[in-house]
Amino acid sequence: MVKGQRQGPRKSTNSLVKELDAAIALLTRARTLAASNNGNPKAVSSTSQGGKAKRTLSTEAREAIAAAQRKRWAKVRRQKKLAQRGMLGK
């Protein structure tokens, strides 16, 4: 650019900030929609707020996890009971 020539009318800082905020909001919405399942924006939470995306489990998955945990606790109780019987038998 040649010294002394004007670039044209300058935008105020406030208007630039407003335009940038609008563009960021638009990109955030587009990103959320693209990442969501079937276009449902509630399926993916915003990670831009510093939190992790929320993951939901199906009913079957929760039941399987609960059954596995019950099985683990039953094993612990069974071992505890056997240990007590072993101590009493000696």
C-alpha cells in the first residue's frame, strides 16, 4: 500500500467484535449439529464450555453393568464367608 492512501472506511471495534461473536455462534451451532446423532443438538453437549461431552447408556448397557457389579459383589461375599468358616474351623 502506498503511503498516504486510505484503505476506505474503517469499521468500529464494537462492530467487528459483534461480527466475530455472530460468526463464532454460527460455527458452534454448525459443529454441534454435525457432531450430533440425527441432527439432534441435545445429544452432544458443548465442549467449548470446558466440560466433557455427556454420554448416555442404553437401558440394556446399564443392566449389563449392574449385573456384572452384582456378580463381583457376590464373589467378594462368598470369599469373605469362606474365609470366616476357615478361621472358625481351625
